[in-house]
Amino acid sequence: MNKYIFFFMFIITFSIFSQEFEIDRGTLVGPENILNINDIEWDETVEIIFVNPISRNEIYYTGAYYRGEGLFWINLHGNETEILRTYLRYGPMIKWHGENIVEIYIPTGSPNRHSYFYNYRYNILSSSINFPIYYDVANDIIIAIEHWGLDLYSIKNTDIIRTFNFEESIPVLYIFVFGNYELRIEDNKLYFRFEIKTGDIDIEREYIFDYN
């Protein structure tokens, strides 16, 4: 199968399963002799820049274009400062959260993925977090799915500060893959609504948790 057809099919499948949006794949900076992006080999070394549309904070990536080792870094006062060196299977991609948080977004095969969060204000990087689905910009809290509910992480030390469990004996990953969900925070409450409609399951629930 042509690698670009495969890549296109993966993106469609990944989007449907992950229910994510606003993935930033950045802008190619080098090598300068590349005139057509389709000429780039999967393991060819490139430089890519990502720019926050609000604050204009920048993060760079140097490494394999699609599959292989790569380095995420920032230009701190004229010096290249390493953020994260890791292996990528589907090319570099990030998500911006507000002005100062960048999520280094690493899918490892749909629907599996994990992320690292870098905070420009504190110059800190979180540990790897599986399946983050929400970032509370005001309180620097990452919300991620876990086996039977939601975990809340502090970006400053990546400790789990709270866990919300669901009553259903359905793994949350099943919701993530086969269902639809919505998460919002209002008036110190966390609302999590989900529905699953398959040949075996037809369920719709909303949970309201104290969040402060």
C-alpha cells in the first residue's frame, strides 16, 4: 500500500476513534532542498516549527519526518533547549492549550496514545500521561481517562490529585473507542456525559462530580 494512502487512512481512523481535534502538525523548515513534501522519506531528518496562534510561543522538532527518533526543543534566549527526545510512529504532532501549554501528542496505534505537557511559564515537562482528554488551563490540571473513570493530574509534578470513578462496569476505553463523550467544567462541577450505541450496548449516562 502506498505510504501516503496509508497515512491518510490512519488520520481518518484516528480522528473517528479519538474524537480529538485541533492537532497541529507544524510547518516544515528543512531540509531546504525538499521541494515536494511527497518526496520526503519516512525516516528522513527534517526540522518542523509549531507556533502558538495566541502567544506566538514556538516549539521545534528535529528528527524523522514520519517514523523514527526525534527531538522537541525550544529556543530559550538564543540557546536550543531540549524538551523531549522520543520515538514517533506517525510523525510529530502537538496541541496547544491556551497561551503557554503545549501537548506533545504521541499516537501509538489507534486508539492508543499518550502525551507529554510542556509549560512555558514554569519551563517544566510532565511525565507521560495515557489518554488525556482535557486540559484545565486556569488550574494546570490534566484530565485523563483511566480504566474505570477519570484521573486528574497536576502538571507541576504529574501526581494524580483526584480520581472520579464511574458506576458502569464498562472500561472507559470502550467509551473512548466505540462511543461519544463530552466533558465540561462549570461552577466547580465536572460534567461528563457519554453514550455507547453498538450491537451489544445501548447506554447513555451523565456524571456530575464536585470539582474545586
